[in-house]
Amino acid sequence: MGSSLKYRAGLVLIGAVVLIWVTSAEVTQGIFANYKQPFAITYLGASLMVIYIPLAFLKDFIYKLLRRHSGSSRASKVASKSSFGGSAPLKNGEFEKMLEMESQKTVVINFTDVDLPVLEETKPLICGIGEFGDDVLKEQQLSTKEIAIYGLYLCPIWFVTEYLSNAALARTSVASTTVLSSTSGLFTLFISVLLGQDSINAAKVIAVFVSMAGVAMTTMGQTWATDESEVSNSGATQRTLLGDMFGLLSAVSYGLFTVLLKKFAGGEGSEKVDVQKLFGFLGLFTLCLLWWLVWPLTALGIEPKFTMPHSAKVDEVVLANGLIGSVLSDYFWALSVVWTNPLVATLGMSLTIPLAMVADMVIHGRHYSAVYIIGSLQVFSGFVIANLADRFSRFLGL
């Protein structure tokens, strides 16, 4: 797949992830009404990604079988061409050269003596080129051990990002969490430039600030629902502020993870990292190494005491949400980061704001002020500008 085609596919994946994430956020908040366990939901969703490991190794096995089959058929074709004179131009050219050299030495040349060495030299030349190409590809791709090491490094950052997002959803509305998560575009740009993963230009800065201005406008914009009860006690306000803080910290860790993922994966359209295998190792390390975090979180009062779901229906919803809202959508999102770039992928996630607005209008009958709607349009504008940033820079000579 070409790099331009992968970029377009990455944009399609961003759209799919936005749709899945908004749906999953609504479902997650519904789960919290009956089962308020952010750590359990995060741990389950992240651990389920371990299913990618057997899938990745099965894919590698099938790919090797196909390559071996195509390689053997190609070798038989080369052999048949050689036996029927398919490489006659090369042989004749070398034969004539050797005839000239030998004629200068006035030595008689036997045809059979020349024919065999030429055949022995031309075949290794063809095979050598193919082997050289395979070696280059293998050098570009990371080994399973290297991917596992990167997965070990990224696992805590990814888990923190997911947990903070779910903890914010447990304490604030979907709209507030979405808005705060969208500020990750600013952090992604700064971290990308700091780590040398992206260059900064005027168009990208404009894209970030247009998007941030849209986020600010949606924060200031008024929203209300006809069936919404007024909550004025101080305890609820503190929980909302804590949820907003969790949402902001989630945006910071999200930006860091996005940039590091791109750093390990390589340039746009790169096949350096098997993303499926990487996320499988993220799930494996989460499952084996991070289960104990529930104890300090409970002791600090951040997490309620752990309990199992009370009904089979809640079990099914939690599991389905983990498979679709975490396993599938996170894999699609990682591919979109690798196939596009961190800034575009991050600002693309800001599209959850207008989509969440529409979802709240349809599901909860929520109304929005003009300021909120204009802010949502600005978020979309920032995403468009980020995609055209390089073209704008070249056009304006920046």
C-alpha cells in the first residue's frame, strides 16, 4: 500500500475511531450508573488486547507460508527460463566478451566450457538481488523482542491515559471529558517538536490554536436538558472539578503516548512496527503487571472498593464495550497515528466534540447555545487546517 493511500486510509480510520469512542463513552457512562469501577473497566479493556498476540503470530505464520510458496514458484520460473534460453541476451553478451578476450590471447574456446560458468554466475546474481531486498526489509522491521520491549515502555503510559479518561467519565459528563481530551492537540504539538518527531510551522500553530479556541468556546457555551436535575451541593462540584483534572491529565498522557508511538513506528506509512503485535504486548503487560494498582488507588480514596458486576447483563455490556470500545478502536487509532502523523490523529479525535453534541441532542434531548455550536465548528476547522498544513506552508512560503 502506497504512503498516500495509507494516509487516506488513516483519515478513514480516524472517522471510525471517533464514532466508536463517542458511542463507547455514552455506554461507559451508562455502565457507571450501575457499576462505578473505573479501574476494573480500564484494566479489562486494556488486558483484552492480549488477544492480538496469537492473531499477530498466526498472521506471521500465514505470511511466511505464502512467501515460501511464491518464492519456490518464482525460482522454478527462473530455472525454466534459463533452461529454455530465457537469459540468452545476458549469456550471449558475456560470451562475446569472453570470445574477444580469448581471441586476443589466440586461445581456442570450447563452447561447453564457457556455457556452464555463465549459467552458474547468472543464477546467483538473480537470487542475490532478491535476498538483498529481503534483508533490507528485515532490517527496517523491528523484531518481536524489540516490539515487546517498546510495549513494556509504553504500557504504563497507555494504562494511565485510559484510566484517567474513564475516571473523568465517572465524575463528569461525556461532553466535558470530550472537550478536555481534545486539548491533547496542543500537548502533542509541543511534545512532537521537543522530541524531534515533527517540525513546527505557522499553519500547524494556527491549526492547534483554532482547535483550542473551539474547545474553549465549547467550554464556555451553555448546554441544558429538559430532564436534567440541578445539582448544587459542594460535594458534587468537587467531584466535577476532580473529573475535569483527570480529563486534562489524560490529554497530556495521550499526547505523550501518541508521539512515542510514532517515534517507535517510524515515518508516515512505515511498516517498522507490527501495531497488532505491539498492542498485544500492551495487553499482556497490563494483564500481568498492573493489576495491583487497584490497592493504592483504593487506599487513596480515588477508586471505590472493588466489586464484581451484580448482574449478567452488566457483565455482557462491560465485556462488549471492552472489545469494541478498547480493543478494536484503540488498534484502529494506533494505525491512524502510524499512517498519518500524531498532530493530525490527535486533532482528528477533537471531532468527538461535535459528534458528542449530536449524540447528546438525540439521546438526551440536550440543547446547545450558539457559542457551543460555533466552537464545535472551529474544532473541525482545526482538523482540516492540520491536514493541509504542509500545503499551506508551501503555498505561503512559510
